[in-house]
Amino acid sequence: MIMRRNRSERTQSSAAGLRRRRFVQLTAMAAGAAILSAGCRRQRSRELTMSLGWIPDVEYADLWVALDRRYIADAGIRFNYLPGGPNAPQPVLEISAGEADFGDSDWLPFCDAIGQGNDFVILASLFPVGPAGLISLPAHPVRTPADLVGKRFLVQGPNERAMLQALFRINGLEENYTAVPVGFSAEPLLEGAGDAYFCFVTNQPQALERMGLRQGRDFYVTRLYDLGYRVSASLLTIERKTLHQRRGEMVRFLGALLRVHAANAADPALGARLAVDRYGADLGLNLEQQTTLNRLQIALETEPGAQIPFWFSEQAFAGAMYSVARVTGRPPLPPPAQLRDMSLLEEAYRALKAVG
């Protein structure tokens, strides 16, 4: 059974959880009671609740196909998800508040949550190769780290600003740049509002191509990964005590994602149709665009040289990702082995191989 709750119905209890975890330093007895009630409801129903880091579009194609084919239900899991988006709480806040059991978080918000005293563990990455990138025009191309200096960057929010700062610092560059706030369309770049636009390499470049522009001639797309920002994205994050309590369910959930990965790769239109017609039906999504996005993102779901989708190496974690945390001024993190546990994903993978 799939349950989906509206975030607006959970505002009071979510805020109480954040206070309880010092994300907001206030007290509220009534709100605390609301959290206790929400926690009891989830304990009775035993659903496994995931907080999505973004809107329910084709970014979660593997999840939609796993639900549609009942792989999650057949694994004995009663699943619930909380949609994300630009105005929704980040998954780390939902997990800390007790509103979700796990979710896909970004690296720097994860680091901030650890700094606030949360005991979180990362189990996998939906995108071991991060999809973030920069679109630039031939007049002011950004194709190498040296090209970053002196540019005007069109950024959507604080996470992109933090990534921009990290780009300069990990490359040892003078922090000579301008950040210009924009929305989720690359059109301001064409209008001259900046020199480079933060994008998902699977998404906004498509919009420019639909306008008749050609990548490599009229505009360039450079992954942050190729500029040195080698940070895995959509990190499946869980509280340690929840991991201990529900380890078996999480192994089976990861097994369902692995099981469906090949099917999604073979037919990217399947997950796109589910996003457009069912899970994101109220978002006005375009089937062709979502299919292309899904096709392009499949290559980002496996780290170069890895055998297991959604797996990322200890070397990448302790190296580039910890370096990014340091250069952006985050407090020292616990040892990498304390924050990363790929054993559940590896167990799920071995179980699938055993049955062919």
C-alpha cells in the first residue's frame, strides 16, 4: 500500500521536531505532542516513509517503476513518500523531525545536519555522479576551472551558492565572481543577465535545444563533476537508530530499486509515463522532456568503475566530498566510516545476483 500525505498538513509537527533537534531553538509543548502523535501513527501503521528532495518527477523513475510493478509491496514494505520541491522542507529536516524514516539529501545540508548533532548515515546515492552543471555561451565559455574566475553566475538558491564557493576553493582560485539570483529557467542567460547558469545537465539544456539552439555550438554544458566538484547527489540518508530498527526493510527497499534499474534503463519512457500520468500528474510535466531526462540521468546512477548502481566508493567519499565540506567552512566531520554504510546496498545486490 502506498500512502502520500500533503506537506501542509504536517507543518506544526514538523516544526516541533526541528525545535527538538535544535534546528530552531524554541520550545512548544503542544507541537511536541503533535510529533508524538504523528510518531505513534507511523509506528502503528509501520509504513516506511521517504522524504523526496525534489518534486515527484522522472528524477525518481526507479522508484515509480518499483511501485508500479509492486516490487516494493512484494518485498513486504508498506511505503509512503513525502513530495519535495523548492518550498518544501529538506529531507534532513523531515528525518530529524520524525516525519520521514529516510530521504535523499544533498551533501552540504547533510553536513549541516551532522553539525547540529543529528546521527545520520548515508546508505546509497541515487546519483553517484552529480547532475549539477553550468551552461555557458561561446562569448564567455566556462569549460575549465580557470574559466570560472571573474564570471557572473546565475544561481537558484543557497545550495548552488555553496557549490559555487566550493568550486573556487577546491581549485585554489581567487574568489572573484558574482552570484546573480534567478529561477529554474536558463533564459536569463540568453538575455545577458550572467555568464553561466547553474543547471541539471539532464534538464535545462533540453529546453535550449527545443528553442533551436545546439549544444557545442550555441551553448556549452559542463558538469561540476568535471570541474572538480565530485560530490554524489541524492544521498539516501537515515537516522542510525532507525537503521538499526528497520535494517531488513531498507535492504529490501534497496533491492527493489536495484531490481528495477535495468528495466528503467531498457525503457526510459516507462518511468517518464508514470511521472507524467500518475506520480507527478498535477505538475504539468511533458512526456518527451521527461523521457529524455530519464535517458540522460541513467548514466549518472553508477559511479565510473563500479558494478553496483547507487554505490559510491569510500575513496570518493573521504576524498572529494570531505574536501568540499572542509573548504566551505563546515565543522570537522566524524570519520567517513561512521557516516557511510554501503553494506545494505551490497547485501541487496548479492541477494539479487543469487536469484539471477
